[in-house]
Amino acid sequence: MVAAIGRVIAFLREKQILHKVGVAISIAVIAAACYVLYHLLRGIDLDKVLEAIRQTEPRAIALAALFVAAGYFTLTFYDLFALRTIGRKEVPYRTAALAAFTSYSIGHNVGASVFTGGAVRYRIYSAWGLDGIDVAKICFLAGLTFWLGNAAVLGMGIAYHPEAASSIDQLPPWLNRVLAFVILAGLTVYVAWVSFRPRRVGRGTWTVELPGGPLTLLQIGIGIVDLGFCALAMYVLVPDEPNLGFVVVAVIFVSATLLGFASHSPGGLGVFDAAMLVGLWQMDKEGLLAGMLLFRILYYMVPFMLSVIILAIREIVIGTRLKRMHRLADALDPKPVRQDPTPG
């Protein structure tokens, strides 16, 4: 049975059917989101949105910025955890933090984060002798942390408040609660599976040893903390009335984030926004849009600009050091001056 499934997957990969299906799903998600957004935003008054932004308390914006900073700080442990898992303990935390912050902030904005973020990571980690395979392993383990954290947050949040998910997927609350328990059961089985003995995925040099049980729990914890800070940033920016509670906003926020991630659109643009507007339909649309715009500025635009500046400075510093090294090498080992032969 397992061999048959493997042959089917190999056939689908050979014919690039999985890639085509993924592209088709992304296009369908984006198209559906655009359709929903068009109908939701037809009656929006732009002046009211701008007024809602101006009326947002500076304290709320500062608190949201603090939560965003805490979220990005937690993201640095995605890469640090992955580096330690693949045995590259010589790479210091500051390098992991630089790679994580710049790769995620650029990947979030440009889109196709697996490729754009991977390219940024390779540029930084190659200075420490890591090759493309090492970077691919880091991306895989960081992605695994992200998905495990999402599964845990969604599973616990929907199990506690299934009505929050129903506002997006339109399924009955009892069915959402069942699906939440299925997700949590799947997480439990996965933790048990990696706890019994070492587990590996991939082939040859692409083989990755999965973290064991205790480390997987740490992995899940990192993902939960990261998403928790991001959800808190959104929670303090959305309208106070009606007060739906943090759990409801967190479940809808994580669901919207996953839909935006699945669409591969830059920053989940359109898809994330449509899901938030549908999920938080009880809130004033202009006020909610104002909160979402402020969140995008804090979570996407500011880190993106900082990353571009940091990487530009880094490249200038590296280029300057290389020029100095070349000049020093030329000074220590001058080329012999060529003399013309004297006529005989």
C-alpha cells in the first residue's frame, strides 16, 4: 500500500501535476477573495477609514508595534532551532536572527516565501559554509515549526470557540469542533511518532532527521508564541465594539493568515483581508479596515524597509572588506615588474 502511494506521488511529480494543481488552487483562492472583497468594499467610505486611523489611540499603535516586535523576535528562534537540529551549532544566534528576520519580512511582502526567503537565507548562511542543501533543510524545519504552531493554535482555539471558525468556513460549529479535535489528535500522534525512535524524511543528502518528542513540543511552543504575539497585535487594533474576545479574533486571524499563505500572494493581499472581513462581520467595516491597514504597516511595511536597509548595509560592508583584503594581498605579494630584454 505504501509503495503504491509512493509510485502515485512519484508519477504526479514527474508530470508536474502537483505543481499545476497548486497553481490552480492559488488562482482559485485569489479569485474568490477578490470577488468577496469587491462585494464587501462597495459601500466603504474611504474618508471614514482614514478618520478611524486618525482616531486610533497612539497607545494601541505602540502596543501593537511591541507585539509585532515580539513576534519577529520569536521568529528568530525558528532558524536557531533549525540550525541546531541539523547540527550547525557553530552558527551564532545573531546570524540566525538576521537570516530569520530578513528572510521572513522580505518573503512576506514579495510572496513565494519559500523561494525568496530561501534566497535571502542562502546569501547570509553561505558566509558560514552552509550550502544549498543545508539552507533547504533549515527552510523545511522552519516551515514545520510554523505549521505545527498553526495546527496547535487552530485546534485549541476552534475546540474552545467553534463558532469563530464557522464565520469563515460556513460549517456548523459542532463539525468545526470535531475537526479541531481531529487536528489535536493528529498533533498528539505526530509527537508520539517522533518520540518512539529517530525519524527521517528525504533521501540521500536531502535527508532530515526530525526533532524528537521533547524538541517537537518546544517547536510547537515556539510557533504558538509567535502566532500569539501576532494575534495580540491585531486584537489591539480592531474596533473595541463589539468585544468578541481574544480567542475569536485569534482563530479568525490565524485562519485568514493560512488562507493568505496558501494563495502565495504577497502578504496574503486580498485573501487575508477578505477572510478577516468575513470572519469579523460584526465589527464596523471602516474601523476594521483601519486596524488591518495599521497592522500591515507595522507587520509588513516597516520590517520590509528595515530588512532592505540592513541587507544593503551588510553588502556594502562586505564589499568594502573584500576590497581592503584584495589591496592588502596585493601589497604583501606585489606582481613582479616585467622588464624589456636588452638588445644583444
